[in-house]
Amino acid sequence: MTDLEYMNIGDEYFVHTYNRFKVVLEKGEGVYLYDVNGKKYLDFASGIGVCSLGYGNKEYTETLKSQIDKLTHTSNLFYNIPSVKAAEKLVKAAGLKKVFFTNSGAEAIEGALKMAKRYAYDRDGTSDHEIIAMNHSFHGRTMGSLALTGNEHYQKPFGPMIGGIKFAEYNDLDSVKALVNDKTCAIILEPLQGEGGIYPAEKDFIEGIRKICDQKDIIMICDEVQCGMGRTGKMFAFQNYDVVPDIITSAKGLGCGVPVGAFIAGEKCCDSLVPGDHGTTYGGNPFATAAVEAVLNIYEKENILDNVNTVGKYLEEQLDNLVKECDNVLERRGKGMMQGLVLKNPVGEVITKAIEKGLLVISAGGNVLRMLPPLIITKENVDEMINILRTCL
């Protein structure tokens, strides 16, 4: 079939919740994707921050092929080897205590929300607690995660939202303090806001939230679904600061293409959920957790974090040069391999031109051009991206 035929069939049978680009992707190799016509694309989107190891990593693919031959599902009524190994590695990487595996980032947020509420219920014996989230945040599109998302555009058609959620201004500690009361059970934030426009948390802000939570016995939740798994140069973005959250959420790069998520908890609340409180049919299955273990092993063997720090710095330098060169580029924001350029002209026009020229980039809120490349990119890949992007701005 032609690409147009594939697109027409997809448009006929898909629920129309995405305005897809007119590209039918077929395969990937390294940091490049190829469409059904054989056209090559330099991938600086990585499936919205998912494919951190790029495409075709031999150890990763061989691990999954081997696991398919052994076992793909058991249910959580039994133990399985990959989930045990992945749990140990992930908890140690986060510096926390226990993990619950989910199937997505939104599910991880839902679980973190329930864990925080259960902790407060056990402490107070009441269930009327409140949660503070941030304006311009994004935590998902399920009803709980949507209620935490500080953007009315996403929420309005699906109200009423679950109650007890208040919104503070990101990087404004006083606005958080003004909302804290005796009913506050959790404060949730992204250490680096993604969908909202690529805003890193300021040091005083995120460390100030930790102090508030310590003083008031409040659960601090860091949503690391997009900014975690090495994207900022640390395994998790919160590790760039002098804080340790009570709960973090993870997904996207956690499975590098296999659907998997997790919420990971520290000593304070890791035992709050008890049998019957939470569950999942597919979460923690042998196939998905084999992917998690493989990803963590490869990060260590291939020094992925070192590459993020080295090439990420080079990426920042080259993007800063674009800001100086191009009138259409107003500002760069981000850290490591999670970068955004604030544009003067419509970002959609730039993305369309880039795709035509063989570069995949995406957008974020506030007319921001977002870059989430595979964490294996080289300086040469950065140069290639810059040379293409310069002609699109």
C-alpha cells in the first residue's frame, strides 16, 4: 500500500484524538526513522521522550525477543523474575524504597495520588484532604491526572473534576505557601515542566517545597514521566537538587518503547497502600519489566548519563547560538536533552518545514519548539539538527 492508503485507512478507523503529521513511519535505526517511502528522518522527538536508546539497540531487542519465548504475563498473584530484578534496580536508581509498576505515566500519577491520600487517611482518619498542583502543569488525561493538570483547556469538557485540588504558580514559593492548610496531603510538581513550555524548577522553589512538606507532614510528589530517566543528565531530574521526594512517577524512557510506568516511594509512605487498595492486571508483567531491567543495564554499560551531560551541554551551546543568530528565536529553556526554543513565529510552521527536510521535532505550550532526542545522540547529530533547523526558522 502507499502512504496515502495507510493514512486513509487510519483516518477511517482511529478515534480522531490526534492531528497526525502526514508521515507513515515504518522502521528505525540508531537515531533515525524511515517512512514507508524510504525517506530518512533525524529524530529529535523520540516518540515524545520515550525512545531514549534510539532504535535497534541489540541488547534491548534481544532481551525482549528472549522474554517473549519464556513468559509475557502471569498476573500479580505470583512473582516473576524480571519484575523482581527491575524493581530492585529502579528503586536503587531513585534512592527510594519500593515501587509499583503500571502501564503508563498517567496510571503512575493515579497510583501516586492514591498513595498520598491513603497516607493522610491513616494519619488523620479523614478523607477530605487537598492536593496542591501547579498551573501550566501536565500530568495526564485520565480523570485523576487530568484534575492535577493546570490547564483549563484540557479539563473543561470533562468536568466536574475531582475535588480538593488547588493550583499554585510554578517557581513561586509564596503562592504554594498561601494554599497550604491542615487538609493539604500532597504537593505535586514536575522538576522540569514539559507540556507547559519547558520550564526547569528553580532551586529555591523545589527545595522550598521539600521544607514545607517536612514541616507540615505533606507528601512531596515529583512527576518524572517526561523529565526523568536520564534526560537532564541525572537518572531523575530531582537529583539535580538537594531534595528527595516522597514519591516519584516514571514512564516514557523507562521502557524505551514498551508500555510501562511506575510510581516509586520512600520510607515515609511506601507501605501506605495495602492489599486491596490498588491493583493492575498488566502492570509489572514479565515482558514490560524485562524491558525496564534491560534499559537500566544498558544505561550503565553504555554510560548514557555521561553522554547526556557531554552532548547535552553541546546541544545547549548550539541552541544558544541559534537564539543569537535568529530573530525568530526569543529564548532557550531546558536542561540536558530536554530543550525548548521560544519562537516568535508559529511553531507549527517550523515543525512542518523541519519534517519536510527530514527532522522530527515537536511543540510545547507557549509557542515552544520542543526537542527530546534519543539520549545516544552525538555532537555530529546535533550539528545535523542545527543545520536543518536553521533553514526552517
